[in-house]
Amino acid sequence: MKILRDILYKVAIKSVVGSTDSPIDFVAFDSRKVSKNTLFIAISGNVVDGHAFITSAIESGAIAIICEHLPSEIISGITYICVEDANLALAIIANNFYDSPSSKLRLVGVTGTNGKTTVATLLYRLFTNLGYKVGLLSTVKILVADEKFETSHTTPDSLTINYYLNEMVEAGCEFCFMEVSSHGIVQKRTSALEFKGGVFTNLSHDHLDYHKTFSEYRDAKKVFFDQLKRQAFAITNIDDKNGLIMTQNTAAKIKTYALKNMADYKGQILESQFSGMLMKINQQEIWVQLIGAFNGYNLLAVYAVAIELGIPSEEVLLQISKLTSVEGRFQYVVSRNKVTAIVDYAHTPDALKNVIETINSIRTYNEQLITVVGCGGNRDKTKRPEMAQIASELSDKVIFTSDNPRFEDPKAILDDMEKGVEFQNVMKTIVLEDRKQAIKLACQQAKSGDIILIAGKGHENYQDIQGVKNHFNDLEVVTEFLEQ
């Protein structure tokens, strides 16, 4: 139990109706989760306005309300706190309710278009292997030491974040590595957290359905670094043209990493095979079990964070050499007749291009590359033709198929993709809406030595169709057909 006035600490309040001495047992911004002695926060969302559910929340047991404007009916005995920004208030209140758990951890946030999950997960594994208790907040899962919890958002809401950070503190965790999405930044979910460091991976075409323009998307990422404190570190990829923009207004200590330019953490890829690559990191040669320039950057970011957190270089390099690919990120299986199938989460033009170019840089061209790819529904439509153009230009054969259509007509999504295929590549493309049949066809067309890339869904174990998540896992499906 908390006292209302205590959990309002640092909240910018415009006005108060009622007493702030009430005992609060729960905090909620979803009226369906309200119970006795709850503080309900009315969030003005893009789809639903929480102010419409204030009465319902009170009927369910809410005794205090955070709102951006007072309701027309003021109910006696209920406290109303009017604030300028309910999202920011939620972030501060969640932090206060759980006794500032981020200040008790060494919390590092990772942001960028691609690589967030890989960098955060590899850091979790590296520090766990070093013997520390570690937490992870990622797209794939939430980990409190070795206990796993499912997640549905890259960056959860403020209450969920602080709940799990508090669980990590209770479990004795010393470090936490967290993906920070542009949505999470804009919606202030991370605003009250105390980060020890931040990492910028890269920036490319994504989420323009939400941010509308690329500059708006870029500036959303930059806010994360603007909010870092002087005691924190900001690690940025200066091979990306937005790398130095991210840190131009930060108070944190700036460190850079790069494969192409001179940087504090400089890498070089010396040799690549499907089994791994030989890298040089700050003049030290190391064999790693991940491949591709994109993973070169990911590993440099991991190395930089570990060094900034005080781990000796020799220990970091030893642990990096043991790291394997993250679930759904360039995961591959090889069939009995030597067909290699690669499953990757690449769902942006840049990520897809990186994965295909990595495959093409290693293969001999005596074999064919068959790419199976789709685009998600109710998301940024402008990247669909671009992804189709990349896949059809850089592969020998392409099968366009359904991804997560959500509430869109899959045929309309595929039509958008086909518009990106240039004339000379039309003959090597096939459209097959059923994703399972598309993967089956790729396996049937593949001969010994060929490579199948299945892109877009990676670790996901479902296909989202009309609001229903049906079980579907690319790796399971392709393994089944390859065995046949």
C-alpha cells in the first residue's frame, strides 16, 4: 500500500479536487484492471480515450483519477488530479509506485531500427555467462534472471516496465538490458527511468505509419539520448549517417563504434563463412559464431557496452566468441540433402537487404537463393514495394506471401509488393498467399546446395489474421518440409 501524495512525487499537477492522503493499492490505466483502492490514469490514446472510462473505473473501485481534463461529473469522495500529460504522469507514478527500481539496477537501453533485440539479448547472455544475475526486456521475451515471461510489445507500458524492473531488483539482478522503441519514447514509457547507458544501432525506413515522416521517426529516437544524464554513457554507430545526430544534445559520455570509420570501438570483418566470421575488434582478432556486417555492428555494440560497464577486454572477447545467434535472427538449418534454410526477422527494407547481401557475399553462386517474404498488414505501406524490389533484385527466385495481415486483405498487401518488382525480375517472382504453402514450394524447388531465406517473422510463433493469432513458426514449418 502507498499513500497517493507519495506516488505523485515529481508529477506536474495543474489542479487537485479531493484529498491526496488516500491509500493506494493498485495503479491502472486500463479500466478493466481496476479493483479496490486503485489510482486510475486516463490516457488519451490514438484509438481510445481513457477519459471515457473514468466512471467505469470508479464503479470498479478506483478512488483517485489522473486526467488531462476534469470530467463533467465530479463524484464526492473521489480525488481528481488534473495533469498536462497523462503519459508522462503514468511513467513517473509507475516509477514511484515501485520505489524507483531502475535506480537500483545498471540499466542500459538499446534503440535503433534494426539490431535492438540482438544487442540486448547478446548482452543478457554475455553478462549471465560472466556469472551475474541479469534482466532482459525485449521484443521476444522478458527475463528476470533465468525466469521467462512473454511480451507483446518491444517496449512495454510504464507500469509493466517498472513491475519487471522491481522483480529484477527483488531477484538480485545487477544489470538489465532493454529494447527502447520509438513508440515507447514518444509515449513517454521510458521517461522516468534511470539509464546507466544507451546504444544507437542504426536508422532506416520503418514505422512511418505512426511517425508520418522519417525526420519525426529519427527525432523520436534522439529524445532517448537527450534524456540521458551526465553520469550515463551514449554509444553510437557513426557509420550510420544519423549516429552523431543522436548524441548531439546528450549530456552523457559519448562513445562511438564503426566498421568503416575511425571510432572508439573499431571493428573489421576479415573472413566470413556460414559457420561464423573472423573479426578484428580494437586490433584484437576473434572468431565469432555470428555472420554478416549487421552482426559485426551488433557485436561491436555489445563489446562497447561491456567495456563501459567495467568488464576487462579479454573477458569480453572470450564471451563474445561463445555467443550464438538470437532466436529468429539468421537462424538456419541444413537438410539431409544439403539445402540451407535461414529464418530471419528482417521486416524492413534495410534489414532485408542486409540479410540477402550477407548470404550473397558468402555463397558461391553455383546454387540458387530462394527468398520467401511478405509484409505486415495495418503497418507502413510505403516499404512494401521497396522490400519486394530488394528481394526480387538480389535473389534468384522470390515467393511473395502473407506475413501478419492483421485486419488488411492479404491480396491488397501482395498487390502493393508487386508494384515494386522491376520488369526484368518479374519472371522470377511467384505470389502465393498461404505462407505454409509458400514455404513448402520453396522447399520443393530447392536442390542440393541451394539456400532458402524466409524473412519477416523470425521468432514469432503466430500469424495474426483478423485479430486472431494462429500458431505459426517459420523454423518449425521449413524444418518439417525439409525433412520430408
